[in-house]
Amino acid sequence: MSRRQFLLWSLFAGFVGSSVALADDAALRLDPALPYQAARSNPVTYDVELVATVTAPYKTKLLRVWLPIPVSEGGQDVISSAVSAFPEDVAAQVGVEPMFGNRFAYFEFPNPQGAQQIRHQLKMKVWELRWNLDEERVVKVSEWPEGFDRYRRSESQAVVTGEPFQELLAEIVPRPGNPLRDFEAVLVWTDRNFRYDHAHASLKASSRHALEMRTGHCSDYHGFCAAMGRLLGQPTRVTYGINAFPKASPSHCKLEAFLPPYGWVSFDVSETQKLAAAVRARSDLSDKEKETLTNAARRRLTRGFRDNTWFCQTRGTDYELVPAAANRAAVVRTIYAEADGKALPDPDPSNIEETRFSWMTSHRFQADRVVKYPFTDVESLREWGGAESKSKPKN
């Protein structure tokens, strides 16, 4: 497009309504591959070692394992990455699935004897990301380019929509208007109405499970919000990654929505809910302080925030692995494994009712400096406390 054509288009855009009023700033950037438009700060470099120990059923003829390999993007930089297997010295085949561009190392173990270990050693540099969303700048898009179709699907084995979702959305957002304000209403409703529970989780980002049970863990919260966001007209996706600190399972997911001109924006509803509950349980805080801090937690959520204690491994739901597995993967949390064409159960070590596991992970993280997890660090909320505050990252 020439400069003269661009100026004519910008002039025309001023007459056709708010949905394209920012055409030069946003509508020309409707690209699902658009890099993050967030301010980044507080970089941390981690030495990471992840080990998956997989035990196939007795007399399995072929054990197959897919291990996600993170890639460099606006919030993270992969400095080094190496994979290996033990005790069988099996070489990995690295491939990229075509729908979302997720990268996997693939292993085959013919006639495996005993448990097999897959080890991933990597060095990651991770930034904190802040979008500081302003609802007055968000553009309503009437027609999305074809490249966003994969993020707007209404039927899959994970994020699904349908009449029950539409009926509930009509209650949450009775008069749709500003895209960000409407999406925030969904996030706040989820925070107020869902209960975090490892024992009753889908482990598959199932929006249907979340709607019916109103309980689960991060993937259920974010699968539900992804479905509701799509009904509002926004492309959405569930992103799975690793928390780089000791915990029962290192996997954790976040929600992303494409909100022009900000592009892809990250939200973490489940961890915000848990942090707000921890604030309310504090006996050393006054009622006013509790209210201020819980409002600050919600403000940080709805303005777009991604912490520097998490890095992304996969994006999207319901896709074919490469090489193809027996079935499509709803999500890949830490690994995906199957024995003789049957998927091995995905474990949740934080479920106190579960005592049998087909595979488990071991993990070790070493940071180049001390860093606190902002979803347990109540003090990190204080800079978000003012009703009109415009949060700026600390360098």
C-alpha cells in the first residue's frame, strides 16, 4: 500500500464507525502471528531440567512419547535445548504440528522393558509482560481474516461453544458493547463462580466440563473463558507452559485473547482467584486493605499480565501431533504418551485422591537471581492498588 493510499484509507476510516476507527493502528495488524505488543521487563534466566518417567503396560509392543519443545517469542528466549532418553538410547525426531506451530521431540521405544526416562535440559530467558489495556483503544472487528479461524472454532474436544454457553453469556453480558469490557465481565464472572479443585478437573481445557461442574483447575477455567470469548467474537487460545519453581507438577496454563491493537494478551484467571482468596484469609490485614489488594489483583488480571516465572511450551487445543498419534491431542501439558495406540492417562500429582500414575515428571530450576512468584506474593499487588493507576514495570 502506497502512502497516498494509506492516507486515503485512514480518512475513509474516520467516517465508518468505531470498529475501524483505529484501522491504521490495528486493523492492518490483524495477524495471528503478530508478536506480543506488551511492555517487557524483569528478565530472569533459568537453567531447567525436566525429566518424564514413563511406565508402559506390561508387554507393550510400542511406546510413543511426544515432548513439547518451547520456542523463542516476545516473552521468552530459548538459549539452549537438548533432549535425551534413558535407559534406552533413543534419538528424538523433532517436528512441528501445522495448526498452531507447536514443536515436539518424538521418541519411539519398541518393546520397552521397565520405565523409560525422557530428559529435557534447557536454558531460558523469561520476561514479565504487561499490556496495560485501555478499553477505549480496543477495536471491535466485524470480520476476522481466515488465519484466525483456528482460534474461533466452536467445536473440538476441548474448547466448545453451543446453546448453554450462549444462554449464560446473555446473562453475563446482556448488552454487548466494548470488546474489552465484555471480555472482562466473563473473566470476573468466572472468578466469582468457579471453584478450584484438582480432584474434579478435566485436564483437557474442557469448556463443557467447566460449564457443567463450575469447578476444575487452570485448563478448565481458561477453556471456559476461551469459549465465551469466541462467542463474543474474539479469537482465543489456551497456552500451556511450565512454572519455573518447585511444585507437585510444573505444568500450568494461561488464557490468551486477540484484542486489537494489543494483539495477543495473556490472562491468568485461576491463579488470580487463588491469590485473592489468600488475601482475604490474611489475619494481619484490615478489611480495607483486603479490599484494596483484591481489587488490585483483579486490576492486574484485566489489564493483561504474564509473569516471569512461567514459560510457554504449547499454544492452542485439539490438534494433530507430528508424527500423528492415534488421536488428536486436546492439550499437551507436559508430555503426551501412548502405548500400542492407546493414550496413557494424563496424571495430576496435585490430586490427593490419585495414587497411580502411568508417568510422572521430575524437575529442577535454577534462576540467575531471586524471583518471587507474583501469584503468591501479596506485596506485588501494591503497585496495582490505585483505582486510576497506570502500572509501569520495574526494571
